Amino acid sequence: MQKNLYVLILISLLPLAEVFSQEHKQKKPNIIFILADDLGYGNLTSYNKNSPIPTPNIDLLAKEGVKFNRFYSGNTVCAPSRCALMTGMNMGHAWVRGNSKAKDGKGALRPQDTTIAERLQGNGYVTGMFGKWGLGDAETLGAPHLKGFNEFYGFLDQAHAHDYYTNRLYEIRNNITQEIKVDSNAYTQDLILDKALNFVRSHKDEPFFLYLPFTLPHAELKVPAEILKKFQNADGSSKFGKETPFKKTGNYDDQDQPHAAFAAMIYKLDTDVGRIVELVKQLGLDDNTYIFFTSDNGPHKEGGADPVFFNSGGPLRGVKRDLYEGGIRVPLLVRAPGKAPAGTESNIPWAFWDILPTVGQITSTRVPSDINGISYAPAILGQKQEKQHDYLYWQFNEGGLKEALTQGDWKLIRFKQKGKPETLELYNLKEDIAEKNNVVSKRPAELRKLKTLLLTAKTPSENPTFDWSEEEL
């Protein structure tokens, strides 16, 4: 009789044990990382109050979280920037240091390039990516299913991601990344967002990492007609006045109203971010979810985009493919109710390669010891950031070698083409955020110090696609 009583008590406690187990698992915070594509520092009204395109949903992340004013992308173009984000390596040591076709493996991650998703997956997280990958096609060792993602839906190749209407995308099915057919009349951003929202609903009871590398607002400039109408007058003309049509060039299709289309893409991005945040609230995940929002590099001018018209760089000089601030300084907003102090700002400089160790600390996940990144979790949590970088370094190899290094308020940029003397530019970012006043001839001590750091901040690339030699240059 007593034995039966014990059995009955144990059976009655099983539901409570299951609830406790779920609560225990949920103590690991969820991570949602939203990455816009070619969004400029000045394209958000939280960073540029004079922007002609309101972004209320993204601005709400700033009001309810921490706004970082001096955060940097991994590079000034897509693939290497994402490599830095995923692996914690800067451009002096990363495997991918430029845009390259990932299909042949040269632009794909290797097995030793472990990603933030792999690390979180090993710590009990379910991981999903919805959007543009760019670090390995399906047949390479950098395919999403080999780099730590349980679920993926979207584009593998950068060029394919230019097509907002396509008949094919890629998805992880049966633990393999494979091509799937999609409705060519469907807007890919809508398809991708729906998958992302379903991922959150499906995994609300377990810790998850949701990586959202959206393609908006990268060229080509395409949006559904009903969204474009929001930026058109009743007669169909653009609300931005007389437009100069863009004619098809390369992989970018015609766009009769590029200003209206670009504004509509920013509107769509902002609306979709709002839908993600609202779902997190509806599911009761708000107090246990960190939401990051940033961009992979500065604003573009392809496909009819007009960064001057929209003041896309805000106070910064330069655009995508530049190592001036406008090419690499990007917005970063982090929302985590009850953890990240709402409505605060930080001027601490940090970069994409710091995201992996930062998320590692937030989630109690082990990260590699040989990466360039360090954790900036204290800065997010409103604590004193004791450990900081001595300097930040970038290189870019299209049309010759470009390098940049910042230390404190100082920034050195080096240009070197084969067979030509180097060109050096030195700026004080505190006094000259627009990098208008090159003081290279006036501050020899700062020049010597930063150039010594710049020349020792890197190793020659192991990847033949991005290899360079100072002797050859």
C-alpha cells in the first residue's frame, strides 16, 4: 500500500517536473540578431532625425534598449563583414576578407572557422537563419547545415540575393542545404519573414538563436506595388518629386522611381522589425530575449540608390566599399528589457568580431580563445566596460589594398596600389567625424604610432583569393 502511494505521488509530480524543466531551460536567454543589408548610419531616424524616411519600429529598439553610436561592421562589403560577425575574427586574420564567389569554396567558411551558431548549438540552443548567408554554397564546407544552423531558408549567394523575385531559394531539409522552388510572384522578404516568425512560434519553449540577415535595403530596388504606393501621389508620381529612372545594369533591374522604391524598402524593413518584436511580446518572451539590430556595412549607391539624397551616411563620409566612417560605422541597437537599460547611449567603440564573445557571455556559452573579439556584454548591461580594444583594424582588397585602423579618437587610412607609393590619411574623429581634415602632415607622432600598429595588426591571408604581398604592392 505504501509503495503504491509513493508511485502515485511520483506520477502526480511529473507535470510539475516538466514545468520546472521548461523553466530551467528558458533561463538561457533567446538571441535575435537582425542584420540589415547596406543600411546607412543615417537611414534610421534614431541616428539621423533629419532622415526623410521615418523608422518608428526600429527607433523603438533605441527607446527601449541601448543605442551604440560608435559600432563598426566587419568590413565595408557583405561577405567579409559577415565572416567577422560569425567567427569573431577581424580583417587582419579572417579567412574571408572580400566578396568572392562562395560556390568554389574560396569564399566559403572552412571547418575550422567555427561560427556563433555552432557555439550556441553546442550549448543547447536551437538555431535558425532566414535571409542571406553568403559564406558557402550548398555543396561547400561552408553550407549553413555545416555551420551550426538547424534551420535555414533564403539565399546562399550574394548575387542571387539581388533578386527580390525569384523561382528558387535554399532551405535545410533532412539536415542538408538544398535548392527549393518558390513562387516567382512572391516577394522574397515576405517568404523569409514568415519562416522566421514560424521559427519563433515553434521554439518559444526552448532557448533559440534567430539570425535574420535580411536583404533589405540592398539593390535591386524592388518592393510590392502596394508598399510602393505609400510613397507615391494619387496619380502614381513619386512623393519625392521628379525622379530619374534607373535603367537595368548588370544584375539590377529597371526602376522608374528609385527614390520612392528605396524609401519603401526602408519602410518594409522597419515594419518587419516591428512584427518580430510584437511576436516576442505576444509569446511572453520579452523579458528573456535580447534583440540586436545592425547593418553589414554602409549605404550603397547601386541600382539607383541615392545616399546623398537620403543623407544615408548622416554626419559620416563615405559609402559601401570605403573605409571612411560611412563605409564601416553602422547602427547598433540592443533591446533586452530588465537587462539592457532602456533609453541609454554608449560611445564605446567595438565591432562585429566582438559579437560572438559578447553573446557567449550573455548565454554562458564557451567561445574560442584565439579570436580577435572580446565581450562587450558589460556595455550592453549598463555596467563599466573594463576590457576594451586597444585598436580596431580593417582591410579591403578591391582595386588595390585599403587599410584602416582606429585607436581612441585617431584614425589612419592607408591606400596602396601595385607599383605606386602608398597614400596615408590621418583624422581625429572626435574633432572631425566627417573626416574632412587630413592632418597626416601635422601630427607625425600619431602617424608613426598608428602606422606601426597597422603594419603589425594583420597576417597575410591563408586564402589565395585575398592574398597580397607588400613586396608586390
